[in-house]
Amino acid sequence: MGWQVIWIVLKKELLDLFRDRKAWLGTFLVPLVIIPFVFFLLGNSYSNVEKEAREYVPLAVHGSSRLIALLQENPGVKLLQPADPEQALQAGQLRAIITIPESFDEQIQAGKTAKLHVAFDSTNSKSVYARDLIEQTIERYSKEIVAKRLKQAGLSEQAIQPITPDFQNVASEERQSGGMLAGFIPLMLVVSLASGGIASANDLVAGEKERGTLESLLTAPIAANHILTAKLLAVMVMSIMSAGASLISVSLVMSVGPFGGAGDHFSLAFFSPVTLLVLIVVILLMAATFAGLELMLSTIAKTFKEGQTYMSGVIFLAMVPSYMLMPQSPVDIAEHYYALPVFNGVALCKEVFYGKVDPVHALVGIGSSLVYVAITIFFASRLFRREGAGLKN
Amino acid sequence: MIEVKEVSKQFGTITAVRDLTFRVEEGEVYGLLGENGAGKTTTMRMMATILTPTSGDIEISGFSVRHEPLEVRRRIGILFGGEVGLYSRLTARENIAYFGSLYGLTSSRVQQRIDSLSRILEMESFIDRRVGAFSRGMKQKVAIARTLVHDPDVILLDEPTTGLDVTAATIFRRMVARLQEEGKTILFSSHNMGEINKLCKRVALIHKGKLRFSGGLDALRKQFGTDDLDDIFMAVVEGGKL
């Protein structure tokens, strides 16, 4: 009878939530609208800046040298002579100012080191691009001069290049792709799991309390724990749907979005049956932890609005571990993080996306998560069964 | 049958109900009278097992609210006034069916009960519409149907006509009379003396959580020496003869 009651309540809760615009917005707005929007906006803005930086490179040159001709060979380079070059650089009308001393070419011909002054603006990314372009051109010119000097001295180029290193990247393409995703997917996954259930959890207890429906429900001949279990499962369903939508959204952005280079390497081949299973278990446990916590806060709150205030802390709880571990590779993550709530889920997610899950880490992470789930559900249940918990006043 | 035995309820330092004792016989419509804040809703909530008495006990159909809450809940139907507690995104039918299935009714029995109740309460035209846009009277009809879907022996009505217009209140009173004919035990709480006069023969009058009178309306009138129930009510509230 217990499971039958849970199923009846769960079916009704899901029907009710699926008809609730607030719950839909809370579950899908962030993953399906905001994430792609931010990615596209960022991607487009970066590619536009890069395009503009390449297409038009206005420079001012004081002095003369063969280097100027080499610079002009680069597409987009235009030499300008503004009245006040320093001010033009500050205003972004110039990307860099090159000052060549009078004896520049003579010093080079004499086999000496000639000095060159380049002024640029590090806060302007287009100016930084111009600086890189000038540096590459100088390097090209320097190689030309070195080759000429070596020839005059009767030496080959190998004389100044005794070692040629051959660097080999041992990370497979799958791992490189996973490594790229491991940086931000755990963050998105954890935040979606936390945020996806907030509106539902708040509606299912604080909202019901406010509308008086919980009081009626508590007069039915069913155990309060069965009601809570059904509500917990309903919140978990919404959280997992939100997390699933986040993953789909990121996959689409990575494969068809403006990050062309990232899309070329994008692959889900780092998933093996084992890593996929670990990811599913981690998602379920984190969803249960957040759902338990959110229902606990929703039970404490007397009104929907009060519940919303309490829930903002849950997002904070999800973001701190995700941001802290975001730049770290799994090999750098300290062992104790696998036993800390939320941190354990983020750390295991990273291992999954790197394609290699340490069995001890998985055991500690999943085991400790089970304990945290039990603790949150225990307290949520105690609060929910407390006398008068379902009453508004 | 409802038997309230020396029941008290305390919230911190506030005593909401003090040593309340009265008995509602099987098949009787009994009035629970008192002004707002007198302790009527607290008493009803204890009967519905939402609150536990601090001392004393209540028996409903022989089951203790303190020791056998699930058995009590199986036998009662409770209707709250004011906020009727319906799911606004569900249709009237879905609201009633949900509670029917929670009381263990089969789906065919639930549909049978919904058809019968929607006919009696004249809800056929809106039974498949979502409750959110309903008027106060329509919502109250759905709430009554939800209360009665499992055909309970004991019906608790807590200020059920609050906010209803004259027509809706009249339909409601007819429904109560019909339930009485079916032999249901009904506890009707109200602060409206006229309504109590129309429906009940016996009442319990409470003020500031204490029982001031229990017995027949005729005995109440005789004790006060007046037929005007409103005057009697005011005398109790203002600490008169009683």
C-alpha cells in the first residue's frame, strides 16, 4: 500500500508541476535559454573582436627600416600618421606605435643587437593582437638576419639549434574533449540540479501550505512519510530534467555553436559503461541531496515568498564547490574532497569527463553522498512530520 | 459518534482549548459555536489528527485520535471554510479523484462517486474545468465533493459557509440535511447563530477555549430566558449570565 500511495501522490504532483509555468521556467529557463544565449553571445562577441582585429591593424611608425616593408606584408596592416599618436593609441584609433632608432639598420648590418620600441595598450584586445603581429614579424626578420650572419661565418643553421624537441601529447582525443568539458560541465550540472528543483520544492510544501491544500492532504489516511517521499521524487524528477536539459544544451552549443574549434574536437567517446553508470549514480544522489534540502527549507517556510528567500542559499551551496574545483584536474584534487558534500559529486563528475574513474574515489564519493542524502531526508522527514508543519497558521 | 473527553491544547504559553468535553451522537448534526479565535478550528484540527491534544482524548467511531490516527482519518471527511484547499491547476474531477484514490477507492468507484456528487451538487457543467478560475461557490462545491468522495461516517464542517453567497449557502444547507437523512454524524462549526438554529438541535458553545454550554438549543434558550440566539451568543462573549 505504501508504494501505491507514493505513486498516486507522485503522479498528481508531476501533473500539477507540468501545468505550472513557474516550475517550467525554473527547470528549463537556465539550461535551455540562458546557457545557449550566453554561449552564443560570448562566442559571437569573441569572433567579432578577433575578425575586426585581423581585418584592420592601424599602426604608426617613427623612423625607417626594412622591417616596415615586412610589416606591411601582413594583411590588414595600415600605416597612419596621426597628429598625436599617443592619444590615438589611448583612444583605440591606433593599435601600436613603433619607434625605430636612426642607426637601426646600420647596427644590424654591423652584427650588433638593435633596439626597437613598441607602445601598445594591454587593455585593448585588438592592440594586443597588433603587438603579437609585430612580435611575429620581428621574429621572422630576426631569423632572416641570423641565417645571413651564419652564412657569412661559414656555419649552418644547425649550429645554433643543437636540439630539436619532439613533443608528443599522450592525452587521447576523447580525453582532450572530456578535459575541456570537465572544466565547466560539473558546474552547470550541479547548478542545474540545485536550481531545477527549487521552484517545485517551494511549490510542493510552502506553496501548498499557503494555499491550504497540504492541510487537506494531511487529513487523508496516509503516512506523512509517504507524502514526503512522493514530493522528494517529484522534485528529483524536475532537477534531473533540468540537468539533462543542461547537458543537451551544452552538447548542442559545443557541436553547432560559434566555438568552431571546440566543436571539431567535441566527442562523447570518453563515456564508457562504467563512467556512465558512475555519472548516473552521482546525478541521482546529488538530485536527492538537493531535493531533501529544498524540501526541508520549504517545510520551514510559512509562505512561497519566504521559501524563495531560503532557497537562494542552495544555489550558493552548489556554486562554491563547483567554482573551487573548476580549474583543477582530477589528479590535483585532494582526497578529502571526495568525502565532502557536493564537492564529492563535482570531483567524480570531473573524473567521468576525463574518462577514468578511480574505484576508491567512486566508493568514497558515492558512500559519503548516500550518508548526506540520508541526513537531509531524515531532517526533512522530521520537520515534515512535526505537529502543525502543514498549517499556514 | 464523536466523543471529546477533557481535551486541552496548548501552544507554548497559550491555551487554545481547555478541558473541552462533549459528545455527538451517531446520525446527529451537532453545532460547535464560538466567535473567531474561540478554539473551534483547533478542536476540529485535533479531530482530524492534524494536531495532537496536549491532554485528554477524542474518540471518533470508537477510535482514539491520539493512538489510532489513521483509523480516525479513514472514517472522517473534513471541510475547511475560507481557503478551501483545492489544487487550482487540476480540474474539479482530478481534485476529487485524487482524494478518492488516497482513501483507497478503485477508479471505477471514484468515477461513480464523482458522477453522483456532481449531479447532487450541480457541478456537471464545470466538473472537467480547472479549478483556478472558479468562483468561491463553485470551489466550495468541489471541496464538499472531495470531503464526501469516500462516503465517510463522520463529517466535520469548519465554518463551511464563510464567504458563500445566499444561493450557495442554501444549497450547502440542503446538502447537510440530505447527509443527515443518510445517517451521517456531522459536527458543524460556525459563529452564525441563524445557521446553527436551522441545522442543529444540540450545540456546544465555547469561548476562549472553554466550554460554556453543551446541550439542546431549547435548554440554552431556557437558561438565558430568551429565544434570540444572537443575544445569547453576545452574552457569552461579553461574559454575561453564563
